[in-house]
Amino acid sequence: AQKVTQAQTEISVVEKEDVTLDCVYETRDTTYYLFWYKQPPSGELVFLIRRNSFDEQNEISGRYSWNFQKSTSSFNFTITASQVVDSAVYFCALSEAGAGSYQLTFGKGTKLSVIP
Amino acid sequence: NAGVTQTPKFQVLKTGQSMTLQCAQDMNHEYMSWYRQDPGMGLRLIHYSVGAGITDQGEVPNGYNVSRSTTEDFPLRLLSAAPSQTSVYFCASSYVAGGDNEQFFGPGTRLTVL
């Protein structure tokens, strides 16, 4: 069965600090997809990134970067020079190619608070 | 495009009442799904549909019914509301069924059952 663990329940950082959100996953499939979503205080879910299991290249998008390591089953998310607008709950999610439901299995989320 | 819309945004029910949460998308997406979000639990899949006329159960289907008569709409019915169904409900859609497809989420419906 697929599982996603976000061990950090809450993190507080001071503005301009870098912060890394951890995500560890479990799956038996060789083909799977990893996602990060942001949920700001307004409540909507905002898609950030999708990664498939065959693409271990790290990705950078502005202040955001993602480190995918199959050897440790991790897909960590780093925010560089954090800003107050980054304050949100961040969810890591996994989807297995072989699962007929195509469901996203979410971690429990990490609440990030960026203090000005 | 309005994307994925959900109504109502907020709802309070009494135990035993029934209601339907509405979800619609205007992106011609084949795949639609319902999740519930509970504090500290992440989101969990309730029901999903891979196309009009086809629905199936997710991880936590008990107490909920769905139907998919059109591509656009995917309503979620609570037959007899219970306090355990107090939650935030999200509807999502993607172009086709497939693990690699980005799922677009609606704004959510916050439901309280007294």
C-alpha cells in the first residue's frame, strides 16, 4: 500500500531563512508520481510540482526547489529566502500508476509559518 | 474557464439530515473525485469517476453516494449526516484518469454536522 510521511507537523522560520520540508514515501510500484501542493490560509489547494519515478533530476522554480532521491524514497521541498506569503500548509502526495483509483495519497501536511 | 466549482462553501446540518454537495468543472475532464480533509489527516479519497456513468469507491466511501450522469457534474450525497462527517470536502478533476495527470481542486465545502 502506498504511504506518504511528512514528519514535520509545524515549522516556523524567520523571513529570508531557507527551509526544507521533508517527504518520505512508500510504494511497491516501479512507476509512480509525486506531487507537492500548497494550501494557504484561504483554504484552496494549489498545485506546485509533479515528478514521475523515472525522472530523478532535481528541479528549481524561482525560490522553490525539489530534491527527489529514489534511494531514500524522499521528495523534499526547499524554499529559499522564505517570505511571509509562503506561510501555508504544504502537502506531499503520491499516485501509483497501477492503482485503478488513480488516487492521490496525501501526507498529513506540514504547516509552515514565516515570521516577518 | 471557471475551473472546478463547488457549492455551497459552508453548510451546517443536523444529524440525520441529507444533502448534496455540488461539484462542476468546465474543462471537459474525464476524471473527477471527492476528497475529505480532516485536521492532521491530510486528504482522503471518498469516491471517484473515470468518466460519465462510471463511479467507484475510494478509501473512505461509507455514508456517501455519488453519480456521474454528465462529464461536467459529480455530486456527492450524504444520505444521513453524522457528526463524523464534519470535514472540509474537496472535489478534483483531471483531463484523463492516470496517476501522472495534475488534479485540479475546487475551493472546498466546509461541512459541520451537529
